[in-house]
Amino acid sequence: MANRLSVSKERVAELIAEYGKGEGDSGSAEVQVAILTERIRNLTEHLKEHKKDNHTRRGLMMLIGKRRGLLKYIKERDIDNYRALIKKLGIRDNI
């Protein structure tokens, strides 16, 4: 059972359907970025309430780094796809 800090199976299925290239495409970089973004948003909300939870903060920083690497990969491959993805997800372009 997923707690509120992780992403539920139903939400992951929605993200795969929205960002995937085909049915069951959970491995493409776009889908991984979408799932990581959802997890980052959940952890950010948690840290607003629990300001001293440094273990979670470290995990959040690791997720942000992983997402940054995937976004860099997407940007190097296809800049138009990258721009569309960050606009759709509502994240900034810091790469």
C-alpha cells in the first residue's frame, strides 16, 4: 500500500498513459521524469510541514539530481520534446 509520500499505482498508470510512447511504456525518460516530478511534489509538501526531516530532504535532493540527469538526456536528444515536457510538467529550465 502506497503512503502519501510515494506515488500510487493508479497515478503511475495515469502518468504512463499520458507521457508514454505506447501502452506499458514505463521506461522511457519522459515517463520517468513525470513520475519523479510527482514524487518530488509529494516530498516537497511533506517538508513544508516537517521542516526538520533531514532524511527526507536528502532523498528529495537525490530525486532532483536523478530528474536533472534524465532531463539533460532528453534535452541532448530532442530539444523540442524537452521544451514541451517541461512546459507540460510545469518545471523550470535550469539545465
